[in-house]
Amino acid sequence: MYFGPGIEVSTNRTEFWHGTLWQESPLFGCEKMTINNIMFFTGEFIQYRIESNTKIGRILAFVTDENNNTKIKVQQFLYNYELPRNFHSAARDSTKLWMTDR
């Protein structure tokens, strides 16, 4: 049986460790990673930058892609102004974050 990080494949998901359950479970996969002498754990909240915009997210999993590169799966949180138009309202608190459904 395979015990290692989840494997992110684009097509032909034939093995159990290709799925999100394996990838996000600390029992099977990799639950921590060190980057630039900083230890990151699954479930932690992080700030990261995309195109000069600061984002907030939660680490879901550390996975390996088909080329054996390690990647971090992050669940993104949205600020009030990033919500779709139909969710905008004055009643929604602009200081709160909104979690996406992956």
C-alpha cells in the first residue's frame, strides 16, 4: 500500500491516493512542509500574494503533481468586495472573510 503525499493528476484518476480524501488526510499524506525555514501545517491559515494582491487562505494539502513537483492546495477566503454581485449588501460586514467551497 502507498503511504505518501496525495498525487494530483489531471486525467485518469485510478488510484485512491489521486483523490481529495487522501490528499487532505494527515493520516495518509504529508501534514507539514518547511519552506524558507518556516514550517507550514495543513489546516493553517496563510497570507499569500497573487499578482500584487494579498489573499488569505487555509492550507488543505501538500500534493505531488505528475512531474513530481510539490504543490500546496489552498482554500481561498474572499473579502466582501470580492464576493459575486448577488451577495453584496450593506448588511454584510466588510471586515469579515468569506470561505469558498473549493
